[in-house]
Amino acid sequence: MIELKEVNKSFGSQHVLHDISIVFETGKVNFIIGRSGSGKSVMTKCIVGLLEVDTGEVLYAGRNFSAMSNRDRKEIRQEIGMLFQGSALFDSLTVEENVKFPLTLFSKMTAKEMTDRVNFCLERVQLEGSNKKFPSEISGGMQKRVGIARAIAMNPKYLFCDEPNSGLDPQTSIVIDTLIKEITYEFNMTTVVVSHDMNSVVEAGDRINFVNEGSIWWKGDKQEILRSSNQELNDFVYASEFMRVVKDNIK
Amino acid sequence: MQLFTHIGRYFLLMSNVFRRPEKWKLFFKATVQEIDKIGVQSLGIVALLSLFMGAVICIQTAANIDSGWIPLYTIGFTVRQTMILEFAPTIIPVIMAGKVGSNISSEIGTMRISEQIDALDIMGVNSANYLILPKIVGAIFIFPFLIIMAMFLGVTAGALIGVLADLLPLADFETGIQYDFRPYQVVYSLFKTIVFAFIIVSISAYHGYFTRGGALEVGKSSTQAVVYSIVLIMVANLLITQLILT
């Protein structure tokens, strides 16, 4: 479980996060949704430690991550897997080397065990046989899947996905959403997905947190989000014609 | 004010760079790769420039000696001194700042904007140490070899052009390159080279590491890396020469 307690973050005079208190549950896909510039990426960066919070606490299973030194954070970081918006694969390494990278640095596995683990992760994301390809030689959807394979290589307790569907076609998006959902349940991870794609939310979201102007404006599950009367949330959820049709059908 | 911000940030970055590597095996592997990228792949350009510069210095010196009172071996002496004291240890690093510095800055800058550095940080890797230390160690190791090669090739080219263009007999050139030779000057040059290698890599890595934005900013970082590296090489050259040779 990850818990944020009254987290605040400012950049100069710009107050980006206001007293954020939120719990991301274990074994669930927790979504953070909101408009561009609402503060959801800053919140995620604060949670994973890429940005320091000004005040408040970020707790990983009760451990106060935000108060730890970089050295102490290392242990928790090795329990975190992250899928980046642009995949963030290392260009100079092959698919296999990318997935093996965290294992090489932090595990005590033998070469054979590492290869087996890499093959397991690649099979899990349906990328068996792509070991020797470079990131530039595979499609965007495949890059995302390699990103997921790398993120789960160390068997993490926490998985963060930043805009996992950006730049992907709808079918590939569903593949990625399904994969995120499956591995969350399979490995009982605490998964946090940052997105503004409502299809993803409906497809994979267990718990949804709507961020607006740096605050949590709404929390609930995907059944509740479609029936909410929160005006800001409805403006966001039903911004597209497609979602308005869905809303009419629900009615 | 911004200058102090840069200086502070630079030293903070260096304090993260000079830490114990996560895995020595990976560090040595990365260092060998950097030696290849920085040094071996620069052999051609260094050799070419040294040959032509040595030959040109020889011709220039010969052309400017119009007094019969000045011995011909002065040509060999001038070629040797120029190559050892300034051309090889200073001008070659300036050229390397353009070639290697821009490459390092754009490589690290691209990793920054494509979130690869964030990925390293989230995994718990000290990204500054992992990415920059092998480059610094590799450059400090290989630069002296490049510079020794540049000195040798420059002097050889001077001798060749001197003889082939009938500017002076080989024996006079040999006398010139042996005249008042002080091995300490080679040591001074190699010391300078090591300092310049550190400046080029650390400054370029700094600009790459703190790149923000997109492709345009990577280009800007790359240009800044080259400009600041060259400026600092010139300042360091003056300081080292004043401190060591006078």
C-alpha cells in the first residue's frame, strides 16, 4: 500500500499540489486521472522520489519514503517498477539487455537464472523471440511491453505507469491495459496508473482518483465515475462524443 | 547569480559522480567502451591534424627564417616545441571538445529528455555515477596516448616535409629536435592534457545531464558544452602554464 498524507509541492510561487491525501491499495489498479497540467505527473514524480515534496509524507507500507536519505530509499526503489510514457528503454541495449539491466545491477542471480527471468518476463508480455532486437527496431506497442517486462523483472511490489497508452492505437491500448491489470492481480502489486484516457480507466481501473488544480476532487471506482454528479469530473469524463454516447446508454 | 547556481550544481553533480560504482564489472566494461568511443574513434582526426600541423609549422618557420645567422636546426626545434608545448596538449583537446564534448552532451541530454535517466534513478541507480564516471576515467586514460601520438606524428611530419621540400637537411632537423630538450615539458603537457580531458567530459556531461525540454534544448546543451569546455580549457591552460612553467 502507498499512502500520501497532506502532500504539498510548489515550484517558486506556483503551488502545484495542495494537501494531497490518498491511499493506493495493494492488488488494485489505482488510476490518477485529470486534465493536462492538473498536477498528476508532479504527484507521481513526488511519489517515486524524482521530485521532493515540500511538506507531507509519502509512505510505502508505512515506511516514510519522503523523509529518507537517498541511500535508505534505495531499498524501496528496488521494489518499484515504472513504465514511462515514452517507454524510456535504453537505446544502446537490446530488448533482452534492457529487461536484464536491473537484475544485473541489483540481483544476486547467476547468468542462467537471469536469462530465465528475462525470458519469463518477455513471455509474460508476449514478446518471446524479440530478445536480440533493439528498441528502435520494434513498434511503440512492443516498446511499452518491453517497458512492462523491465518494470516487473525485479518482481516489484509497486508498479507505476505514466500514460501507458499515449501514442498507441485503441487495440494495442487494450492489450497494454489488460496486461497491466493481469500482472497487478497475478503479482499482487500496488499499481498506480497516470492517464487521461477514459477507455483505459474503464478497461483497467479499480480505484480512480480525479486530480484537478492540484487537489484530489473525486475518488471512487469505475462504476461510480460514470454516475457521478461532480461537475468538473463529468466535464473531464464526458469531454469526448464517444463517452457522451456511453453516458446516454447508461441512462 | 546564475553562474553561482551553475557552479554549485556542477559540484553537486560531481559529488554524485565520484562514488563507488554499483558493480565494478559493469563499470570496467563501460570504461573500455568509452575509451573506444572517446579515444580509438578519434585516432583518425588527431593523426590527420597532427600531420598537417607539424608540416605547416615546419614550412612556416622555414619561410620566416631569412637571416643566415639563424641556424637551420631552429626549424626542428620550433616544430618540437610547438607540438609538445601547445599544439598537441591544448589544440587537440580543443578539437576533441568539439567532437567528444558535443557527443557526450547530446547523448546524456537525449537520455534525459527521453526519461532514460529518470528510469535509472527510479531503479535506484546513481545515474550520474553510472553514466559519467566511465567517461571521465576513459578520457583521462586515453587522452595522454592521443597526445603522445600527436606529438610524434607532428614532429615526424615536420621532418618529412622539411626533407622532401628541401627546406633543411634531416641531420639539422634531428639536431633541432634534440636541442635543449627537457623531458619535464612532456610531463607538463601530459598533466595539462589530463586536466583538459576532465574539463571536456565533466562540463559536457553537466550540460547534458541538466538538459530540459526537447530536441532543440539538446542541441543548445551540446553547443554550450563545447563553448564552455573550450573557454575553461583556455583558462586552465593559462593557470597551469603560469604555475608550472614559470
